[in-house]
Amino acid sequence: MNNKQNTLGRLRDGLGRKQLIAIAAVLALGAVGAASILRMGAGAPDTAEPHGHGHEEAPGHADDEHHGEAKGAKGHGDAPGHDHESEEEGAVAMTAEQIKAAGISIDTAAAATIRSTLQLPGEIAFNEDRTAHVVPRVGGVVESVAVSLGQQVVKGQVLAVISSPSVSDQRAEFQNAQKRLQLARTTYEREKQLFEQRISPQQDVLQAEQALREMEIALANARQKLQAIGASPDSSALNRFELRAPFNGIVVEKHIALGEQVREDTSVFTISDLSAVWAQISVPARDLALVRVGESVTIRTTAFEQSAVGKVAYVGALIGEQTRSAQARVVVANPKNAWRPGLFVNVEVASGESSAPVTVAADAVQTMEGKPVVFVRTSGGFAPAPVALGRSDGKRVEITSGLQAGARYATSGSFVIKSEAGKASASHEH
């Protein structure tokens, strides 16, 4: 028993000393923290006074922390990894050799005269003076068709062959008139000879001469009938009728087939000479004073890159009741058949001229993020300059802001720079 009591007593004494040591350590740490708080609270009024602000600084907000934040805000643009050239988004670095290899031309922004133009809607149409609707002029059955749709033909070329009873009758009449004329001429010569020999009276000579003249008229009439329908007097078959091209052109319509019965007034072919076409323009009444016969105009199409220059050949004298506009016409040369009838076009009519202090070539203006830019030459390449556009005549564009006269910029080939800028922007995002 005594041994157990002695052991318990030693355990109580050991535990008491450990607890006392832990409590003393906690109290010491608490005292140190309290002293620190008191010192910081006492120094706050002194640091607030030099700033002169009307607000009270929060406890623990040291003066060097306040200035540190200000310095950090000021130097935000010079943060690590943010260089100066990246601020100019879209800048493209190119050497002189690269510029030459890419075919980029450089020009200088300068003053120029801008021609103000009036845009009018139009449509390419056939040259009606050189378009023919070919009709047989005789009824019959189609024996053969020698051309196809879209084929180029020359004047006098056979288009189709028609078997026609009326042509057969007219050729028979012509041949009959030839025979009768020959007989009448022979009779007249014989009567004239007999009269000279005092065998026949003069009255017989006069009657023979009258019959001869009548046969000459009959033959001429039969020949003209054949010519009127375009049939040749001589043919291997009396009923053969050859339909021929009236001039050089292209078969733009075809309404005939082998074995088909056609009437004399049926339009079986439409042939048009497309070496010159018409641009039909709709001119509002308010703009009629600007569109005059002989005025030079420029014709463009949005379907493809094509333009042509022509002159106004006709301006209508009447205003449409529904459209309140007049029709005008421009003759357009079409050597390569690029201007096809039915094509919608824009017709530019000059309406005046004015000078602009800053202009660039039209092909220098590119679009980036939906806004117009001009790539300005820099020491290391090109940089995009956002600009505001003014008037344009298709060749020069007025710059109202964003660029000054004398600035060097990229003209032809500027799309290459735009492409490179797009690639650089995409790689930067990734």
C-alpha cells in the first residue's frame, strides 16, 4: 500500500510542473502581442498627419504601404512580360527584303482631287441593234438543224433546213417564168426578122415585144418573191429552204428541233452580236440633270472584279409612272464576252470634283475587327493606324482622321500585312 501511494504522489507532482510551464508560455506570448498592438495604435496618428487627407487611416496601414500601392499603380504598364511594342496591336515586323519579296508598294499620304460620283443601278442587256429573232417566213417541216445553243455563227451560215411546199411553189413559178421569157424572146426576134424582110406586119412585132416585156416582169417578180423569204432561186430540191444567219453573232435562243412543224412567224433562233452590249440605267427624276448624252460613265459589277468605261448614248424623254425614273442607255464594248446580259451593275456618273487634304490609295484601306485601318511604315515594319474615311472616287480615299499628310503607308500588297497581323494576333491569343 505504501508503495502505491508513493507512486501516485510522484505522478501528481510531475503533471503539476508540466501544466505550470505551459500556462506560463501562453501568458508570455499574450503579453508580447498586446505590447505590439499598443505600439501600432500609438504610431497611427503620426503617420496620418503628413498626408493631409481628411479620412482616418485604418490601424495597421503603414505609410510605406500606401505609397507602395501608388507606385504599383503608376508602374502597371511596365509590368513584367508587357513590352512597349505589344501595346501597338497588329504591328508586323518586316525587313526591306521581305517587303520587296511580298510585292508591297509604299506611298505617301497627300492631298488629291476627289471626284464625287453618283451611283445608279443598271442591268446589262442585249444590243438590240445587233440582235435578231430569226423566223422562217415560210411554213414547213424541219429537215435538219445545223447549229446548237451558244454556238458562234457567221453571216450567211446555214442554221436549219426546212421542207416547205410554199417555197416549192415559188421556185416552180420562177422556173416557169424563165421558160416563158425565153420563149417570148425567141418569138420577138423571129417576128422582128420577118418584119424586116417585109413578110410580117409591124403589128405582130409590137405584140411580140409586149409579150417579152411582160415575161421579163413576171420573172423579176418571181425572183423577188424568193428573195423576200430568203430562198435562193436555184436549188437541188424545189421545196428546200435554208435558214441562214443574218450577221455574225452567238445563238442565244433556240426553239427548233428535227421533224418539227414550224409556222412562218415562229421565232426559232435568237442571234445576238455580243461584241457590244447595252447597260440599261434607271435614272431618278432628281438626277436627270447629271446624266447627259455623251457623258462618260464607269460601269462596275459586284459579281466579280470587272469595270468598263462607256458613254451615255440615250436618255429617255418619259418618266415611268410607277418608278418615277427615266431609262438611259450606255453602249459597252465587250470583246471577251465578260458582260453578260442579265448581269446587275452599278453605273458611276461624275457629279463634281473637290480637293481633300489627306488621301490614300483605295487599295491601302483594310478592315480589322470591323474598322478601317491603313498600315503605316515604321522603322521595323508596319503598324495599323485606325482611320476615319471620307469621300472616294474608287482610286483615292479621303482620310478625315487618324493619318496626316506625309505619312508613308503600304498600298498594293497591304492585304499581305493584314494576313500577317492576323496570324500574329492568333498566336498571341494561344
